Amino acid sequence: MNQSARKIKVVLEYFHPWPNSAGFYVARERGWYARSGLDVELATYDPGRGDSLSYLARGEADFAVFPANRLLVRREAGEPLLSVAAINHRAMETIASVTGRGIERPRDLAGRRLAMNPTPRGLAMVRHLVAADGGDPDAVDIVDAGTRELTFADLDDGSIADASFGSYWAWEMVRDRFPRQRRVVWPVDTIGAPGYHSYLLGTSNDLVDFEPEVVQAFLAATELGFHQAATEQAYALSVLDTVIPYFEREALRDSLRLIAPTWFDSVGRWGRHSEELMRGYAAWLTEHGVLRDADAWRGAATNALLPEPDADLESALSSEPESALSSERELQAESRS
């Protein structure tokens, strides 16, 4: 790597990389970050030191991927953080159970044990979904599962809970090998949840104020990475194999196929925040006591640093080789050229 390259640390949103991170890894492997003068480290957070936003707030990361609601809560508390791109354009959580329990719709959760991480936002979502279906949210027996995601086998055993909230339809659900005909799964945005960006990409106000060209270069290369990961999924999987080789290739393939469409808006653009989603989600979070001010979304995100849509994207993608992974030696050579 070029010694003069600007070192960048990105903290991802989960305990380990997963297909939602593919765009970053593809951008790095293709050499797009290096060509922009960036030496990018992709890292996951240590939960003992807080989530990805905690790293960003402490100045221990240049960029982070995080849930939209957590950004709004931190900004309302005065933290100078800003979203510069939207990663996902829909919700990914589910409510799950198994057949034979009499749980056929959200209102049937009343009187049943529901395992989840009982955050204020999570509890509000469960209450909203049960009430929206005519059920009694006060009658749901919440089981604190912490950050553990129960499997269908756990639910079938029945010793912990009858249902769970939180597992992603594009990740945990594709990795679980429990018979599909015995699963009961409701993506939350199909049973009344508000629309929202599941994950955003953000940075500090200082980086935007003092090094906007770094932010713009990083976003331009990242956009290329996500487009390439979506259109050349076999290549993206070969990159993921070098990062998370311990997951089954079939699960990675199915997850990437499901998650990739969420990276783009209705007209195929990457990174653009939707004012409708940001405003509506903030209003919902305020209505349910997670935020104090429904206008907390204002100023929390910007599209101004994203590349302008033009023909350069297509030409940049088509100019890249589509075969095997680039070697580290080739990337180093590219960064010095």
C-alpha cells in the first residue's frame, strides 16, 4: 500500500462480517480504495467496548455502519455524528415461531413467550405489531435473550420461548436448516412495521467539515463496490470466502441474493437517504417514546457527498477484470502507479 495513502478504519455493524458488508470488501479487493489514495481497514466491534457508533463517537473509527434509530438517539443526545449514505432501504427483522404452537398471526403472541433483546426500540416494535393486529401487547411474555438469536430448533424445543423477534430474513433465516414447512416467519415490514433504513453509513461531523474530499473519495469507491457485489455475485462470494470462510457457501449465496436488492432505492441508486423513510421513522420512534423530538431526523443525514449519478459508474465497473481475486501484490502495484 502506498505509504502516503490516507488510512481509514471502518467499523461494521455486526459481530462478524456478513453479506451485507460485501460491497466494502469488493471495493477494497478491486483496488478502488487504493486508487483513491485510501488504505482501508474493515473491522468489527468488540461488544465489550460498545457498538460501531461508540467507536465513531470516541474517534476510534473514521466510518461506521449502524442502525438508523441508534444514530437518531445519539444525535438527540448531542453527539456530532452524521450519516453520509444509506446501506439498506428496508427492514430486515422478523418474528419467528414453529408450526403447531397456535401462533398464526401477530396477535397470537399474547399470552406466549417471545424471546428478544428488550431494547426500547425493539419492545416498541413488538408492541406496535401485536396491537396493529388487534392483540394485547401487555399480554406478551418477553424473554430477555440478550443478543442471542434463537434458532428454530430452540423454538421447537420450547424450553426458552414460543417465538422470537429480531432474526434477519436475509441472514439467520437462510443459515438455519430447520425444515421450511415447519417454520412460521413474518418479516416485520410485511405485518405493519414502519419503513426505515435498516443500516446507515456514517462518520463524524469533523471528518465532513475538515476532510470532505476523503469522505467523497471513500463513498465513490464504496458505491462501486456495492454495485459490483450486486451484479457480480459469484465474484463477491469469492471475496467473502477470504473473510468469513467458516460459513457455508450456500448460506452466503442465498443471503447475498436476498440482501443485494436492499442496497438500492426504487430507481437503482446506491446510498441515497429517503426523506420519507427518515422522517417517518423518526415520527414513529417519537410516538413510541424512543426519541423526544420527531424532527430529530433533520440534519442527521446528507446525500450531498455521494457521487452524482452518471456514466462513470458503468465505465468504471466494465473496466475491471471479472475473473479471479486480485493478489495483494497487484493491489500494491496499482496503488503505486
